[in-house]
Amino acid sequence: MSMQSVASHVPVPPNPGALRHIPGDEGWPFIGNTLNVLADPKGWIEKAAEKYGPVYRTNMFGETSITMLGPEANELVLFDQQRLFSSTHGWGPILGLLFPRGLMLLDFEEHRLHRRALSVAFKSGPMKSYLADLDRGIAVRVKQWKAQPGGMLVYPAMKQLTLDLAATSFLGAEIGPEVDEITRAFVDMVAAAVAPIRRPLPFTQMGRGVAGRKRIVAYFSEQIPIRRARGGGEDLFSQLCQATHEDGALLSTQDIIDHMSFLMMAAHDTLTSSLTSFVGELAAHPEWQERLREEVKGLGIEANDPSSIDNLEKMPLSEMAFKEALRLKPPVPSMPRRAVRDYSFRGYDIPAGTLVGVNPLYTHHMPEIWPDPDKFDPMRFSDEELRNRHRFAWVPFGGGAHMCLGLHFAYMQAKCFARHFLQNLSVSLEPGYQPDWQMWPIPKPKDGLKVVLKPV
Ligand code: HEM
């Protein structure tokens, strides 16, 4: 069978009896272990690992699946040298209704071709122009925060900032009066991606999400010919309107709609979550906050100067601190795949069709890899430490063919944010306050994360 036909063939879940030889339990009828996992994902997985070992059987959202833990499992599934695992049929049940044919929902050869076409939008020229947009937006917002010092909830503020930045860097500054409506439609779509009720019934998140997708599809369909006729345009959408396949053909209207919707979703919650946890760690660790502020001072740029790629390259400590925040709270805490062929791992035979999950959240806290795993220590990302670690021990951006395409965009936004934030503000927590985080499906502080801001 060719790779393409493996990808298009829908693997049928095996009979649950075919997985009984794998240790584990399926929990309650119908709901399985879903509620336990939702209540405390990290604690629950750690307990299951202790009881059953690094490969175990569980049941989530009505289907028996196999969780495989640790760097070797991450490497097997994500690097996927033998093309055993479908991302389409792993993510499909979660994202397929709202983000059909997004890059992460394509497999194998078809995925490779689309990834190649999209990668033009992430080359250094376009990245420079996104940086200019991000830089302007961040500078304006940080100035507003500076003008109203005192208490702030980080999560909602960061969500708003990330949305505003996406509107300009993804859609272009000239998007005009439609911006609020498009943003609202998009927010509805993203919220619905993780809604508990999966059918688009009236008055449900999924209902609003599907309506949001209709609005977004209409907007992109109307804009694609306009942007193509006009040519140029530095934003991501305009880049995709000019992007071509290997044979020189432009992407189809439907392809651009699907890729744009997916890209905006992939960037939005992940950046909101990671920038929130980054600020939370800086607030909790004043000594690190000061070290990073010194790094920013060392750039020798005035508060009103724009940030350049060259500036950001001179912020290695800030990058290490951001990586450590991503270790502690990976925005994508688990990743699903579906086996397209039978395979074996650690002596267990696992049949084609099995839903398989790997878990960055667990791997990032394994004490044998990360001593004192709950401690915030950016030095874990020094060159020397990196050399001595399994390359799949830290996987917030995944790995292999589906590794995050926006990884450099994420670093750029994080460092640009760190530069303006630290140059203008200091951040702290009220004494005794310990923010409580929900870790799944996307890490988020339950109370928004209260901090105190002061101008510096
Ligand atoms: C800190 C921020 C981010 C994190 C932690 C993150 C994480 C991830 C992860 C884990 C995957 C792979 C999932 C899998 O293999 O199952 C992924 C894929 C992807 N991400 Fe990100 N992401 C971030 C930001 C972004 C941004 C800013 C963009 C776009 C500008 C983006 C675009 C994508 C795309 C297009 C894919 C699919 C790649 C493919 O399937 O080939 N991400 N991301």
C-alpha cells in the first residue's frame, strides 16, 4: 500500500479485547477515566504510570486508548520514522469539525506538500515584517499597562494582546472595521475546539463555533481574490494568497481558508498560555526577572526603539526562561495519533487502529530527567545540559514531520514581549499567593493569575 493510500484509509479502532494484554483500566462505563483526567491530569497520569508502567490502557471520551510515556515513546510516535501514526485520525475527533484540513490534520505525503507550500510564510523576509507588527502592538499595550500600574489579571490581558497582534500580523493592518466581528467569530471557533459538547446544538459553544467558522470562511473567500489582485502585502494571509505548490499552482481558495483558520487557532491559545506562565514565573522569581532585565539593558536600545531580529538573537537568557516556562506548563500537554499499522513498543504488540497518546506534561516532569522537576530553573537549557539530554525529553513544540511550524514565531513574540515588558515594568505576586492552574486541555490559571505591576 502506498503512503498516500495508508493516509486516506480510515483505520478502524481495534476490538477492546485486542488491547487487554496492556496493563491499565478503562474506568467507568461510558465516561471511562475522562473525569479523573480532567480533574487532575498530571496527578492522574503519574499515578497510572506508577501503577501500570510507561505503557498503559485507558478510556477517554468513550474510546479505549494507549498512553505511552517518556522520551523514547515521544521519539517513536512524533519522529515516526516508520510512518506508523496518523495525525489526521488522532486529532480529527477533536479538531476535525472546526479546523478540517489544517496542516496538523493532514498526513504523510499530502502533509509534506502542504507544509512545504506554507513554509514560505515563515521565511526570514516575512518574519521580519511580522516582527515589526508584533513590536508596534506590544509597545503600545505595555505603555498602557505602565500608565495604569497596580493589580492586573495576566491571562485575560494576554489573550486580548495575542488576539490584537494576530489581527495585524496574520490579517494585515488594513483589515478595517470588520476586525471586531472577525475576531469574535474566531474566538468562538477556538473556544469550541475544546468544548465538552461536541455537537453544534443551538446555544452551545460548539454551535457558536460552527457559526464562527461560517463567518470566517465567508471573510476569507471574499478577501482572497482582492488580495491576489492587489498583490504584495506583508501579513501572513497575503503571503498564503501568493503561496504555490511545487508545480507552481497557487493554493486553492479552500486550502487557504483551511490553513488560515488552523494557523490562527494553533497560534492563539498556545501563545496566550505560554506568555501567561512566563509572566507568572518572572513574578514568582524576582532574581530571574532582574537577570533578564539586565539582558534587555545590555541590548543598549531606548524604550521607543523598535526591536530587530538582531536584538532578539542577543537574548539567550530570556529564551531559556521561556523554554523553562514551556517545560513546566506545555501548552499542548498531550498529543494524539492513531496507528495505521501494527507495531510493538517495550514488548507490547499494539494493533492498527489504536488511538495512541504521548504526553509532554508527564515527560517534562520526570525526575530522572529533570531533577527537582517543579523548580523553575532556566539553566536547564544551557548548552551543556542540552547536550546530555534525550532530544525528545523536551517536546512542547512536538517533533518530526508535524513539529510546530510557528516555533520561531513563538520565540519571536515571547522575546519581543519580554524586551518591552521588562524595560518598562516590574511584576510581582502578593505575598502568600499561589496561582492555581488548570492543566488540560490547555494550561490556564483558574483565577486569571493576579500580579502587581510597577513602572521601572
Ligand atoms: C508557544 C507557542 C506554541 C506551542 C507550544 C505550539 C505547540 C505545537 C505543537 C505541540 C504542535 C505539534 C502537535 C502534534 O504533533 O500533534 C504544533 C503544530 C503546529 N503549530 Fe504550533 N505551537 C505554538 C505556537 C504556534 C504559532 C505561533 C503558530 C503559527 C504562527 C503555530 C503553528 C503550528 C502549525 C501550523 C502546526 C502544525 C504543523 C504540522 O502539522 O506540520 N504554532 N504546535
